[in-house]
Amino acid sequence: MNKLLLLILLCFGLNASVVAAELRVGDDLPAITLKNQHDNLITVAADVQTLLFVVEKPAGELLSGYLKKHPDDFLISKKAYFMADISGMPSMVIQMFALPTMRKRPWSALLGYSASELAFMPHQKDHVTLVKLKAGKVDEILFINNEAALAANF
């Protein structure tokens, strides 16, 4: 059955990453390499403990507001990565507004320019996805929409 599905996808010009399964508790973390807001390729380290993922603006504002209240190296000290799916933004908005704003921030934001790059990340609308990892495996997945819950779990 899986071979048939793959064959159908290939016939329609789709690649397998489009149907990537979302991370679940117990899964191994896949290798992640994305460009940040400064156009540098960043690879998520093997000893990562937390992934923070946003798609919509309210979640991004929540996470950014929280991070602004902490030292510049807060994410590094927590072995955490900020990841954002910006594939839904028009390219003009990305270039004229989003990237210049993100470049002013002291932390690195790994950016998904196409939806397939971060399709493996679980997501709920207007929530920050917080993925806790232990020894390269997903230990817990939380969907957070307020600063108190973010502070309590990160």
C-alpha cells in the first residue's frame, strides 16, 4: 500500500516530504537544517532540549514577547531553537517587514520558507508548539497560547 501511495505521489509530481508525518512522542528528531533570519544555515544540535515552533503572527508575537524579557543568550542556555513557518507570507512582506524586524532580535530564528520544510512539526492555530526532547527523542509536545503557560513549561 505504501509503495502504491508513493507511486501515485511521484506520478503527480509531489515529493514525499509533502506528506511527512508530524512528530509524535517517542519519535526520533529528524535532522533539521534551515536558514535563519540572517540567511545563515543552522543545524539543530544533537543535544537540543526544546523546539519552539510558530506559524501564525499571534503565536510569533507571544514567543517573541516572552523571549524579549530574558537575556540575549536565553535560547542557547536552554539548548532551544525558535523555528517559524513563514511560507504563508507573501515574499514582499517577508523581505520588507518580517526579515528586517527579525534581524533586530538577538536570538536566531530558523525559517521555513516552504511548508514542506517544517511539515513534520505539530501545530495548532495561534499556538506556540513546544517540543521537549530527551536524548534526541520527542518526550512531550505542548500547544501554548499564553505567556504563563510558556513560562511554566519552558
